[in-house]
Amino acid sequence: MGATNVVPLTVSCAEGQIVIAEGPFNCGVAIEQSGFVAGGIGEMSPATAALAHFRSEQARLCPPDRPLDGCLVLRGRITQASYPGGFYRYAVCVGPHQYLVDDQRRLAIGDAIGIALPAAALHLYPAQHTQ
């Protein structure tokens, strides 16, 4: 799944939805619980620490300040760029974490950027069960 693609979040459950609280590096979003893999998340009490795992190929770059329906958006900055052929590969620093995301566009190092993670790309687990 990509052991390095782990995002710490605060989540709660409400009426068939997983509510991801806004954090210092992510937009808040409510996602239908049936839309993704939630290992033990459905029983979580409000404001519980969780970890979201995702595959790099499911991440997309987007504006950092615009929420997207059904997506968790991480806010970061491009720290490295390469062109392996046919696309650009960007290292995006989101707080203390770094994620690799591929994109067709040429973007500048230092640009503020968002990483959109569709609900289907997220695998959520309670933080205490993954340590």
C-alpha cells in the first residue's frame, strides 16, 4: 500500500459518514462511510486519532485552498521535481511528511499545492492499532 504514505488525522463518525476534522495541513471533509476501507473506524468515538494510508498513484495535485467533493485535500509545498518521462514527479512536503505525486503539468519548486485523495483511495485505521 505504500508504507510511507501515511497521514495522521482526527476523525469521528456521524450518520453513516466519516468526518475528518480540519487540521493544520488538511481540509475538513465528510465522506460516506461506504466509500472507503475503514479498518475499525466505524466504531470510533468522536475526535479519535486515525491514520490514513494511500497509494501514490491515486493522489492528484490540486489547488491547496479549494475543497473537492469526496476528497481529503492535504495542503503542502513542492520541494522537489523530476521528469522521468511522460509526466513530472513531485515531492510535496505536508508538515513533517513528504509524499510523491505524479502530474502532467510542469510546476515550480516552492509552489503551494494540494494533494487530493479520493475517498476510495483512503484506508483508515485507528492510530493506536497501527503503532
